[in-house]
Amino acid sequence: MNFTQSEKKEIAALRSRYPDARSLILPLMWMIQKREGWISEDAVQLIADELEVPPIWVQEVRSWYSMFNEAPKGKYILEVCCNMTCSHLGGEEIVAHICKKLKIKVGETTADGMFTLQTAECLGSCGTGPMMQVGENYYELLDTEKVDRILEDLANGKEQEQVSQQFPEYR
């Protein structure tokens, strides 16, 4: 595993903004995760080597922040908010419905590698719960029918932006 030429240029630009190597761990982790979908042990070593820091520093960051994947995930990561407000509004039922429909448990990925189901403590959409985040898109005021349409559209290859546009009243 190596950084691409364009990533190396970006790293050089970042070094001028963040002269402390430790400050570059997060941007480099985002770079790798954007490309690979997760932060492998090889990626940890690559970042440590690039920044000339101990690998444990990179591992600590990877394990601390929940937004970094430590294992491969599905093409679409379904994050359902299960904080108190969303739970009261049906978040737990949405999770149960997705589990049944996709035949997976929370934290698992479908056999085809398409979907990974996760719960989130809070996604900041308390007034429009239950809600689910897929990538950068929020799907709010969910019910099982809306969830089924979202999953079907994503599974059939619709781009997330197209799927998100079907629910403009909830954005």
C-alpha cells in the first residue's frame, strides 16, 4: 500500500498548514478511508511511516474515533440514530426492520457487501426522527415503507444523491 501521486501532493500541502506530524494523522486517515473504505493495519503503518511517528499513535486515533472503520464495511453504511428521541419516535423499530429485511444484525454487513448496519448515539436530527444517515445523506421521518424504498433504490444502483432527492421534504 502506498500513497498516490495526488495524495502525496495533498500531503505536502497539508504539511505546510500543520507542521506538527501528529496533526496530520486525521487528514491522512480520511484520505485512506476515502480511497479504501477502511483503515487497515497496512494503512496504519503507511501513515506512521509517512509522518515518522510510532504506529501506536495512528492506532490510538483509529480506535478512538467511531467514524474510522477498522474493518471492511459495505458499500453503504446505514447509520440509524437510536438516541432517546429517535428511539421514542421509532428508531429501534427501524433497526429491527432493517435487520429482518437484510438478514443481518447491527454491526454486520450483507453477504453481497452492499450494506452495513450500525446504530449511532445521536445524528443531530431530533426534530425529524426516526432518521438514518447513509454516507453524507440524511433520511428523516422514516417509516418502514420509506426504508424499503431507500434500500431498494441503493441496491438497484441508484446514486445516493438521486435517492436523497426523492425525499426533499425531509432535508
